[in-house]
Amino acid sequence: MSFERSLLFTLLAARYEIRSVVITSNLAFSQWDNIFHDAMTTSAAIDRLVHHSTILELNTTSYRTECAKNNQQKRLKKSEKLEETVA
């Protein structure tokens, strides 16, 4: 297991039933094998997370995606205005 994966699991294990943890992810738990690359570690991490937890599933558009779209639209409008003034 890589250092980062080991560190994440160690953090979850150390804080389990002691302190609160907030984790955000765009992956479903069924895809967490991609994070830990080990079914047993993945299962243990998820078990510690969901025990005593409140899971909020947000089915909304990503804030970052919306900002990127808005910025792209602004750049296009500026480009169009610049082309109009040059022409």
C-alpha cells in the first residue's frame, strides 16, 4: 500500500469513535477499491466511516464545474466583443 493510502487508513482508524471526520468523494463506496487496492483494507476503512455516521449524498452539479462553465462563457463573450471591436 502506498504511503498516502496507508496514511488515510491510519487517520480513519485513529479517529474512529474518538473524533469526527468529514470526507468528500465523487466515488461510490463500491469504487473505493481503486483507492486502497486491497479489498480487506477498503472494507475496514468503509466500516469505520459508516459506523455512527451520517451520509449526505448530494446529487447536484459540482460547484467547480459550474464555475468553470461560467468562466468559459465569460471568456467567450470577451473574445466575441474583442472580435467585434477589431472588425
